[in-house]
Amino acid sequence: MAKKRIGIIGIGEIGTTKHLTQLTKHLDEVEIVALCDIIPERCEKANKDFGLSAKVYTDYKEMCAAEDIDVVHVCTPNPLHCEMTLCAFEHGKDVYCEKPLACTYVDAQKMLEAQKKAGKKLTSGTQWRYNTAPMEMKRMYEAGEFGDVYYIRSSQLRPARLPAYGVYTNKELNGGGVLMDGGPHSIDLPMWLTNNYDVASVRGVTFDKMKNFPEGNDLGPWDPNNFDVEDTAMAMITMKNGAMFYVETAWRSNMQQEAPGIICSVAGTLAGADMVGPGFEDSVRVTKMVDGKLVTETKSPEAKYNMWEYDMTKWVDCITKGTEPAVLPEQAAVVTRVIEAIYKSAETGETIVFD
């Protein structure tokens, strides 16, 4: 079978540390033939660092039109996701579009429609669900060990890890703040755990309280004068089956979460579970009744998962074997709709009811 030929748009942090790092583990199945960035030196450096000889583009439209490319990875700032994905589909490419899938639900729907019309594959990058602890929680849910799951808290509260580089603090260029960064993972995780993307309503709040306190940030200082996005957001997501998911995400907060990544707690009628640290990605603390007594135990499953490896392996299988990707585009579109609803609820003070 001929290798799938891949072109990557956006050779920044995510394009290199995630996409190139993982794709180069699959060079028996794929070939990275093109790199595109408005700063061509980034492409040249990536070619050198990863031992590639990919053609360098500065115009994504030219790259998408190239006949020697089968697959396009979109790793650019969020407002560009839709137009670049649509362009790739117009030229018959499969597309891996980074999260969030789009900045608006209307754009997400356009992308799904274009995918169906093109008959190609589409996925997005909410890979935090594929660490060991959430995979164990998923197994427990599907085995019925939780009973009726009625509440999940999903959070990422960074004490001082605001991404001061790039365009993260610029609304026009990034589409929003932390809701566009950690938000998609925190929103997706409880929905994926329970196979439930049927949202009834969303009530949310956002804050930009910490923008004037750049000192001591782990990822460097930022300019408060170039900061017009939220640094913190919380939301109550009520599902059509009555379950409630509480989501919280922050770049900068005076709170110390046990883990640096996305963690969650599950409440069910038969048992509950928490992701705990240190080693939060590998350990699950389970609480349940045993012989009339409440028992809590922490277990570390034998099967281990690495989210980036799992996600990219599933994608390579998808484009080479025709299987489903790790993240379905319809799931990613719901996440975009919820983000949009949180912004609207925060602005109006109202609960946003889904049709």
C-alpha cells in the first residue's frame, strides 16, 4: 500500500511537538511531504530537526491544491481552522484540524457538510481523553461499575501557566482565551466518558481578573495591553438525560490543582472516581460501598496510554485503513457549540437552551 502523503499547515508549538513528533513514528505508513507557515524559516528548521525533505510553502491554498498531498493537518490559530479545512476538502484531502474544530458552531457545521460532500476523513485534537486514568474511567463506565452517572466535574486550573507566546491573548487572532485552549478538553472529557453529547442547556461565566498580574508566569510574561480574552471560565452543562457536567478551566489562578492537565471526578449511584496526583494520568481513586462500608482505594491500571501517541496512531489507521478516528468530527462540533454557548451565557447572564 502506498504511503499517505501529509502536508502540515502551521509549524509552531503544536505543529512540531505534537504532530511532527508523532507522525515521524509512522514513517512506514505516511510521508510528510509538505510544510506550510507564513514564516518559512520554521519549516526549514523542522525539516532539519526531524530529518525531513518536505517542500516548504508559505501559501496554504497552494499547498492544499498540490496533487502530491493526500492529507492536510491544520495547526494554525483558531480563527483560521474553518477556511483552511474547507480549502483542503475542496481539493479532496483528509483533514486533521486542531482543537477547537472551529470558533463558531456555524463554521463547525460548514466543515462537517464539506467533509460529507468530499467523502473524506476529519478529526480534531481533544486527545486528553486518551491518558490512562480517563481510559480506566471509560472502562468502568462501560462495564456499569459507576451505575447511573449523574455528575462529573472536569477541570484544569493552572496556577501560573498562561501561554504568553503566540496569539493566545488576542481575541481577534485566537478567537478567545482559555476556553479555546484548555476548554475543549475539559468540555469533551465528561461527554466522551459517558458517550453523551446531547446537551440540554449551558450556563457559564468568564473572567479576565488575572490579566494585570503577569509576574511569575511559568511560560513567560505577557503584555496586559495586548490581552482582551478570558483567563478563567466555568460552566454548568446540563444534558438531556438529566446529568450535569461542571467544567472549569483557568490559565492563571491562585489555586493549586494536583495535576497540570485535565482531571475529572465522576459521581455515580454505585461508585465514584477521581483522577489523583502525583501521576494523575495513571491513577484512579475509586470510592464505593463494600459490605455496608464506604471504601476508597487508589489503583493504577496495568494498561498504559499516552494521549498523543494513541490519538495519532488512530488517525494514521483512519487515513490508511479507513477506520474511525479517535475523535469524531460530530463530537468536536458539539464542543464548539458549547464553547459558543458559554461565551453567550457569560455575556447575557442567561442560560442558553439548546434546540
